[in-house]
Amino acid sequence: MTSAQVFRGLREVPKYAFLTIVAAVSIGPLYFMAVSATNTSNDVLASRMLPGSSLIQNWQTLLGQQDVYAAMYHSTVNAVATTVLALVVSSIAGYGFEVYHSRNKDRLMWVLMLAMMIPFAATMIPLFRLFANFGLINSVWAVVLPAIATPLLILMFRQSARSFPHEIIEAARMDGLGELSIFFRMFVPTMRPTYAAAAVITFMAAWNNFLWPKVILVNADYQTMPMLISNFTGGYVIDYGALMLAVLIASLPTIVIFFVLQRSFVAGFTGVVK
């Protein structure tokens, strides 16, 4: 090895040291959560960082105190329905904003962007009264509908539509293809990375959503996983082993979704058309 190669190698040390520290900070809480699910409550309070033998006991405690299967079912239904409807509605809106010409579309887009600045807590009470008037309290629609047309997703799909060749759209129209056929047969397959990125964002947000389901799902039989986890903090004695196991179970679906779609996740933000 020459001195130049040794010098280049030494220059890389700070970079890899920094990346190692960042990775340790990011993975550390996940590791602690995973090993804590196998330890007793006292071991968790003592910050034990090694796996224990209390996984089965924590699982039995969790099942004895909470209806995990029902919470997983309701979280899955809410997250999947929100993701599917959000992709359909937001992609059609973003495609329309970019492809169709209107003098007021930019003004409307600015209004949507301003809506992003309004905290959800400010609209929560009017939304609750609205869904109460329609008799949708304790229904999946009350959880799903407020999240199917977010300005962020519409902006993502509009940016992606800008990279979609408009000449192809004009050629398809001249060949007699309808607008819906152009959208579903040409735009949707081309924008798979954007759909993947939007699916990851929407599913994670819907799965981890706590405040709105806590407000709108009054009946405890409809509780989701975040609501189930919050129940552990309401007692005088908290079993932290069972609590960490519940957090681990609640985290697994989002981790799986991210790793399945990770290849398309970064490309989706760039809106690249190949």
C-alpha cells in the first residue's frame, strides 16, 4: 500500500466515525426497545441492555391486560384504508393540478399549502362535530376520511407529474385514449416510486396516529395500537416489560413496510421518470 493510499484512507476515518455515531444513535433506541421486550419491568428500569428470558411472560401479561388482536385489526384496517384512498385521491388531484390548465389552479394550490400550516388541534373540534352530525362516531370512515387528501401528498404527485412527458399524454389523446385510461394505464405504472414513497409516509402516519382516533373512537372496543399502548400509562403500577413488547409489536408493521418499499422510497421523492 502506497503512502497516498494510506493518506486517503486516513481522510475517510472521520466520515465513517461520524456515520457510525449517527447509526448508533438511530439504532440504539430500537435495540433497547427490542431487548426490553424480553426483560422484566425491573430490568427495563435498570436499563439492562442484554436480552432476557421474560418474553413469554411479557406476552402473557400483555394478553391478560389488553386485547392486542383487536387493536392490531383496527390499526391495520385504518392504516390500509387510509393509504389506499389517500394514494388514489391525492394522485388524481396532483395529476390534475399539473396536466389540466386553469388560471386559478396555482391559487388553489397555495390555499392547500396554507392548510398545511394549520395545526390539526385547531380543526379537531369542528371535525368531531361534523362526523357526529353524520353519525360516524366510532366508525372507520371518521378515522380515514380526514387523511385521504393531504396537501403534502398532492404536492408530491404534482411534482412527479411535472416529470411525466406531456407529449405522451397528447399522443394518447390523439389515439383516442380516454383521460381515465391515460391516468391508470400510463401515469400510475410510470410513477410507481412516487406511489411507494407516498404509501410509506401515509401508512406510517395512519398507523401511528393517536390523537384523532382517541377523540373519534369513543368506544374502547375500537381502540388502535397507539391507544392500547397509552393504556399502560394510566395505572399505578406499570409493567414496562409488557409495555415495551406492545411498542415492539406496534412498530413491526411500519418497519416491514419501509424495508419492502425502501428501494423506491428515495426515488419517489425525486419524481424521476425512467
